[in-house]
Amino acid sequence: MSKQQNGDTTGLRPEADFAEAMKELQRGERTAAALEGHLDSLEKKIEELLAQAEKADQEMKAQPGESSDNVTEKESKNAS
């Protein structure tokens, strides 16, 4: 059996094979760059959400007395 019949065309057109490999490599690099851009965007959004969550958590920890004080004041007024 010849190499062509086996599907092994290596060596028959090395320049064309090399050019095709370079095209595939460039396409892969473009895809990788696009994915990296999307990942950077996602990372930024995640960091923003984490910052918001941390801020909200700190605000809740700083103000728990106020909400319980309001309930206590209302209960005192209702009891009077």
C-alpha cells in the first residue's frame, strides 16, 4: 500500500502542510487571546461582586444594633 492510500501524506507536500499548520496555529492563538480577554472580563466582574459582598457584609456587621434598637423602641411604645 502506498502512503497516499493509508492517508499518510507527510512528505508529499511539506510546504503546504507547514502552511496549513501555521494557519491552524494562528487560529489557535487568536482563540486563546479571545478566551483570555473573556476570562479577564469575568475576573474583573467577580472581583467587583466580591467587593460589593464584602462591603455589604461589613455594613451589616456595623449596624446590627440599630435594627434591634428600633424593634425594642417600638415594643416599649406599644407596651405603654
